[in-house]
Amino acid sequence: MDFDPFVAQTGGTGGTGGTCGGCCSPADCPTPSNPCMGATCEAGTCGEAPVVDGTPASTQTSGDCKKTVCQSGAAQDQNDDTDTPNDNNDCTADSCSNGSPQSSPEAMGTQCAGGVCNDAGVCVECLSDADCPANEPTCDVGANNCVPATCTDGDKNGTETDVDCGGGVCSPCDVGDDCQQGSDCTSGVCGGGDTCAAPECNDNVKNGDETDVDCGDVCPNQCGPGQGCNIDNDCEGDDCTGQGGTCVPNCNDEVKNNAETDVDCGGGACDGCDIGQDCAGVDANCISGNCGAGDKCEKSPLGTMCMDSDECASGHCANGYCCDTVCGETCKSCAVPNMEGTCTNVPSGQDIDNDCPGNDLCDGMGVCKEVIGGSCVSNGQCLMGQCVDGVCCSTACGGVCEACDLMGTEGACTKVPNGQDPDNECIGVCNGAGACVKAPNGATCAMANECMSNFCIDGVCCDTDCMGTCKSCSLANTMGTCTNIPAGQDPDNECGSPPTKNCAGNGMCEP
């Protein structure tokens, strides 16, 4: 693919046709509307591809401590502490800190255009009489203005509108003093009755403790980007460079600035834009992920990721995707891979939306089924369709001396251990290899043909027929061996009933 991001930035001449088809090089192709996409020419066909990551965007905001660069075809802001701001205030020092503009007051008394700096980072005419010229030798320290000597003589004279104030020569007058125009008053407002009015947050004048016209500090309105501030709370978006500083453009300032494609959205640094807002040809600039006709955000088509149904053209956001239906049934999902956007049965053996209880999984037909090892009473309850020995089994498990419920291997068809027969399949016991054998001496039995010895005595397979008085094949320590009953015992009442004698331990009753 031929690709030249610099050609894309400067424009092209349109398709040339000829032997190349629609184009011979990217220069023949139209310039993409998105500055982070470059024109391409492949096999005679014009296209677009993202410019190299890190390419500076064509539009930059000077002094915002940021650099807008292209990343995966979209503009994104990166911190650039060399892009220092300038708030045009001689009494503040401007800098950047981790991508955020900062300002701090210069030293009190620093020279500035028109006077000296006070301790709040504001340029004033004077701080003391020494700062004033001979024709206005007195510094009104309340207003920080140099005034003639008549402005401090205690008389209303000259052009003064009230005693020692107003008239364009003396310092402005306080609230309630006489005035003729706004400049006669410290509030900047000459109100009814030709008296100076108190500062208000709707008088279109920067006065009182406001940090800019009718905003900041005491006013309910926050100031916009570039307006004066002292603390973050003075600003829309809560970002102030510092005392005597300015409000920093950001994603919450209710103004379209920086790389934003619409007010406080898009551009890589801010959240995506809402339906109908500008998106500059980049899907990522929209919450819906769909920048459509006219470079406006549109509702998303089926299969697009979403968070809310309002984002989707279908009106349905299900399982994180714009879906063709509500898709709320068990084991149905709009997030099935390769089927995103269509409400589909979840494939057998999966449960991508956690619809099923416990460890159950979907069966591919919209029903939750028990997995291997789960309890069951019928085949229909099991994902594999095989209920054996009360559990869902991996196979039909129908062989002799096989079981699916053996402890530790539940769900796996396993050979019954040697000497056991839990399902009574054998005349005898299982041999551990999937076959029946007659039981060895000591094994429990009901009939003689169950035993290798062909003797079933006292409920166990015995080595002999164990005939005679005071003999047993079920003594605890000699199970399966015909043994004399210990002296003093007679478990079978062979020596008299009720017993008057016991066995003597020699195979006979006591004399």
C-alpha cells in the first residue's frame, strides 16, 4: 500500500484514472476529513489509513501545556510542559506542571505595565506615595491609585462627586456616595439616585470579590476558559492556574476548545459525543461509536458495543451490544462471537451472560443443563444427556462394575474398586478391572455361591463350613477364618438359652 501522511495533510488532486485505475499514488486521492487519517492508493483504489502514531495534529492550542497528536487515527492530547501559557498578567509567573497550566504571584513591588504588583498578583498603580509622580503625589492605599493632594484634603472640591472621591481624578467612591457615572464608583455601578451601588453578580461589571465579570468567588456563576480566577472552584470545569491566574480549557468548561470535536466531547482527551454532535469523521469521538453523515454522531447499528439503548438505532442494548431484540431470555445473548447484534441461543457448554444457576451451562437450545458431575434424576437434566447413578455422566457408563458416582470421580465413568459392588451387579464382587469375581474370604455374602470358598458362614465368605459348637467366621480379628469363640462368650446362644453356660474357648461349651 502506498501511503504518505504528509500528502494527506496537504490535500490531493482527485483520481487521475489512466493506466493506474482510480489513482497512481496517494497524491491522486481526496484529502480525508479527519486530519489523523492519511490518503492511500492500493491497486488503483483510493482509501484511508491512520497516520503514523505520534504525528502532531494540524490544529494545536497554544499555551495549554498539551500537544495534540494522532493515535490510531484519532486526535489525543498529551502533556507538554514546554507549551507554557501566557495569561498576559505581568504580575504572575506562568508555567506547566504535568500538563496543567500554573500561575503564581510575582514578588510584591515587581514593576508591571502601569505600576507595581501587589501581593495578589495584580498590577496596581501604587502601593505607597513613593510610587506616585509629582502631579499626583498621594497613593490612595485603599484603591492603589495615585491622586492629587486635593483628593485627601477632606473637602468636596474640583471635579469630585463626593468628598475626596470620583470625578475622574480622585479614587472611586464607596457604596452610597454620590456619583455621576460608573467610573466614579469602586463597584463600577452608579445606580438610582446617582449613588454608588453595591456590587452584584449580574451588573455586567467586574467588581467586589469577583475574579472576572459576574463570575468566580462570591458569585454563583463559574468563569469560563481564559477568564480570571484564584482557585479551581472559580472556573467551569474546576481548573484554575492559581492565584491571579486564568481558567484552563478542559472537558467540563462548557466551551468547545483544545482538540474537542464538540463542546466538552471528542478529540481523544474527552468522553465521546452524544447523538447529533460533531465528530470530525472519527467513530471514536462518539459515545455510540458511529460518526455518520455530515460528521455527526449517529445511533449505533446492530453489533456495535453500547451501554444504553438510547445509543442504538434498534432501540435495544443487550449484553453490551446494539441488538435486534430485547433478548432477555435465559441462554440467549446478543454477544455470541461472530453473531454480535443478533439475539442467538448461547452455544452448548457456554454461559457467556451468567444466566444459569451454579455451575450449569446452556445446552445450545436456550435451556440451562447440569454439567458433568451434577445431580440428576433423568437424562434430560444433563448437558451431555446421560444421567447415570444419580449424576450427569461423561458417557453412558453401562458396563459391568462401572459407576459414575464414585467419590472423587463424580461424573467420570470409573471401574468399581476391587472387592466392592455398590449396584449389586455381581454374584460376588467387582475385581477393579470391570469384571465380576467370587468374593474372597472375609467379604460379606448372602449365599455360598458368592464366595470363592463356596462357604458363606455368619454373613461372610469363610475358609471352611465352620461346623461345630462355639466356632465363628465373623470374629473381628479373624474375619473369614473359622475360629473358636473366645471363652466367656456365646454370641449365638449355642451353650443354652437363656445362657447358663458360655463357650470355653476350645470350640466347646463350658462343662
